[in-house]
Amino acid sequence: MDDLLLQARSFVGLFALAGIAWLLSPKKKFPVLLFAGAIGLQLLIAWLLYALPPFRAFLASLTGVVAVLQEVTNEGAQFVFGYLAGSEAPWESDPAGGSGFLFAFQALPMVIVLSALSALLWRWRILEVLVRGFAYAFQRLLNLSGSASLGAAANIFLGMTESPVLIRPRLPDMTRSDLFLIMTVGFSTVAGSVMALYVSQLSDVIDGAAGHIFTASLISVPAAVLLSRIMMPAEPQGEQHRLKEKVPTQIYHSSMDALTTGVSDGIRLYFNIIFMLLVFTSLVALVNVLLGLFPDVFGGPLTADRILGWLFAPIVWLAGIPWSEATTAGSIMGLKTALNEVYAYDQLALTGDALSDRSRLIMTYAVCGFANFSSVGILTGGLVAIAPSRREDILQLAPRALISGTLATLMTGAAVGALPQGLFG
């Protein structure tokens, strides 16, 4: 009975989270049909992926694929970084008395490898076929324009700055509503190049982490479309023309161009993650030092984690987290929004018994997105670079897209919470 009540609360939470978006909207007519279609699509995709044996086997195989990629990446990392990446140390024993695992040299190099591999798969039209298939489905099921559906589908596999490149010719004339949709989807999904990083962080937290990360990025798209249309309703003019438009998708001129560009993009992402983590971890420590000057509150010292937990506890409760765990889960969601999802997943891995298996599953999905303050700068910089004529619109829409993107990932967590947990066992 308790499980059914928690599922029911997650289901009701889908309505509540959409209601929050509506309160932040121009208050036009609520898109009832789109709401029913988007939520139904979320639940249906998640159910199909985990209920049907072929799809479930595919998701399970992703963990093995990530393991192989990690192994081959380690070969290259050890050749370049030596003992820093896990090869034999130049001393007889580890002076620290531990495994000597170094995140920057043993986990993050896969980001570069996957970035290059994704570029090659796009050049070889493997990813292009997948993206076009999802784009066609989103266009028909969610009533999107051709450019919006392609940009949204690309975010399942590519990053939030790479996917808009596919629709570069349409960005100058794209409506504000479609532009807002592209930004919201970018914030609510993650790039394929970093999925394996999250899997390495969550390997001890949840079984089949790779399948869950892929599913989260996929089913966040309908939620992002819904919330973007609520907060920035579609503009009717020219819709039929845009439905018929042909959008070019060539990014790379050759396989070598794809490989070198993918490596360059991966290197930028690699150093971005390293130094973002360095700076943000230092800032959190600084904030905690300053908060330590204040007297204890509710039996404990003030910390950034506790404050964020209090702020986000009500909203993660809407997603289906029990109130007794809401402060812990809210802290993780707050850290994800204020810092980034890499730091948040690291904190999720450290929660231990503070969260139930169901709550960890919900938070795995709710954290899976680029919706954080640092990503606002990354996304706006990338979009302005390829569509300078839309600079004013991009800068105006980005803060609102951060809100809609955050709500979208929370809706994804709520959708998973509304399904029977035995489905994911």
C-alpha cells in the first residue's frame, strides 16, 4: 500500500510540476492534449524499455559497452599518463596506502574518447539515422516543426552546444518558442560523451546505470517539449512551412575531420569538467567556512548542502521522494542546479542508507541533465556564436530555459517514480 501511495504521489507530481511551469507562463490556455501526449509518451517509453525483453537486454548491454570503452580508454590513458592512470607505479607500494584512483586521469579521459567516437558515428551516418528517426517521431507525436524536432532529437546523443549546429541555417528565422524549446531540451538532457562518466560514478549506486542514464536523457525530451510550450507557447504563423522544411545535417567533411574535431571538442569538455569541479568544490568549501561562523541551526552547523536541501526538499517531494528523505535528496538536486550534475552524482553515490533504492532511482533520473548555472553560460555562448543575430533572444530566454529544464528532469524523475519499481529490478 505504501508503494502505491508513493507511486500515486509521483503521478500527481507530474501535474504539480507542469502547474509550476504554467504559473511562470503568460497564462494562455493550458495545452491539455500536449500534456497528456508528453506524459503518456514518457511513461510508455520507460515501460517499453524495461518491460519488453529485447529492449531490456539492449539497456543491460550498455553497461558492458561502457565497461569495454573504459578498458580501452585505460589503455590509452596509461600510455599517456603512466601510473597516474593506474599502471604500475614507480615505487614498490602505494605510499598513500590506497588504490590511488585519480578521477582526472582514470575516469575523465573517456569523455575525449567518446566525443571522438560520437563524431565518427555521425560522419558514418549511424547517429544521423537514429537522430532522424527520433526527430520524425517527435515531429508527429508532439507536433513540432522540422528544425525543432531535429534539434530536440539530437540532444539525446549530442551536447547542448553541438546539436544546434545541425539546424544552424534555421536559427536566424526560428520562432522564439522553438528557440526556447531547443534551449530547454539542451538543459534537460545530457551528451553521449559524458554518459559513461556518470555510469562510472553510479556503478555502486544503481544496477544497470548505463541503461538508466540513456533512458533518462530520452524520456526527458517529451517533458522538455511540454514545459517549453507551457512557458513559451508556440507561435502559429508559418507553421506549415516549417513542418515541410528540409534541414541539412552535415557537420564534418570527412572521417578525419570528424575524428580531429571530436577530439578537440572532447579536450575542451575534459578541461571544462576538471576546472569547473575544482572551482565549484572550492567555492562550496568557502561557503561552508563562512556559514560555520553562524550558530548552529536545528541541532547542526549551517552548510551549503543543508540550505540547498531545505530549499529543494518540497520540489523533490513532488517528484515522489518521501519527506523523511527529502532534505537529503533536495541537497543533491540543489547542488546539481548550483554546481553541476557531475558533483551531484558524486554526492548521490555518498548518500549510503540516507536514501532508499526507490529514491536513488528517482534522483538518478532527476539529476540527469545539464540544467545548472554554469551551463547557462556554455549554452548561450555556443548559440550566440552560431546565430549572432539572435543574441538578444538567446540571452533573454536562457534563465527561463534553466527553470524549464530543471522542471523537466524532475518530471522525468516523477515519471519513473509513478511506475512500479519492480519494473526496474
